[in-house]
Amino acid sequence: MKQVPEILSDYGLRTTEQRKTVLSLFQHNDYALSYNEIEHQVNAQMDRVTLYRILRSFVEKGLLHTIPDEQQTVKYALCLHTCE
């Protein structure tokens, strides 16, 4: 498995502590996470706006994809292969 900084670089993203924290969270969970679950786990490390921007940039670059669930809550998951 590639290291977090290498993955960020592969997707054209700068390596910051906040991005490393969020990506590591996804690497250590084998299921999709909602914004609230992510926010709860990184609570003291970043503000809501920073987290939202990180998730949006990960989705735009194809590192994460979104999955709507039955309650119309969007969840995020790592793209293990190229997402289309």
C-alpha cells in the first residue's frame, strides 16, 4: 500500500497535515464515512470549512467518491480504482 504523501502527490494534491489526517482516516476504515463521522474523528484537528474543502478537493481529484445512502446522507469512500 502506498504511503499517504505519495498518494496525495499522485492525485496532484499538496501534502498538508490536515489532508494526511483525512486520507489516513479513510485508509484505516473499510467502509464509507459520512461527513459527521469524519468530523467527529478529526474534531480537534481542523475546522469544518477546512474539512469540507479537503473532502471536496479529494472528490474533484478522484481520490474519493460519494455514495448517497437511504437517508439521503452522502457518504465518502476511497476510490480503489479509477472512478467514472
